[in-house]
Amino acid sequence: MQAAEGSIEQACATWGKAIDHMHGVQSGRTRKAVGSMRRDLSRFRTRGLRCAAELDERAREFFSSSR
């Protein structure tokens, strides 16, 4: 909702907190949520928004650590 409303910095902060809380959780549902987040971030990442790029990197790390 925050990203859709144009509050991308706030959305990145919220998603970042969510990733923090998902640390150590290994389930299909959490992987799906992080994948959806990355798809939602893609348009902001291509615009060069730093918070989106940093969050995407954290999401990639999440995927690599949850395997």
C-alpha cells in the first residue's frame, strides 16, 4: 500500500522490518512474500532509488541464506 501510494521510502522501511522478522524462517510463504516484494521494488530500483536497491540486496541475501 505504501509503495502504491508513492511512499517508497516508508515502504522500504516496512519491508526491511519484515525481512528482519523473517530471519531464520524457512517456509514457502516467506519466500513467496520476499519474491513479491522484489517484483514490487523492481520499478523503483530501475529508477535508481537507493532504498529500493539496498532492500533488493537484502532480499537476495535472504534467498541465499534460506536455502
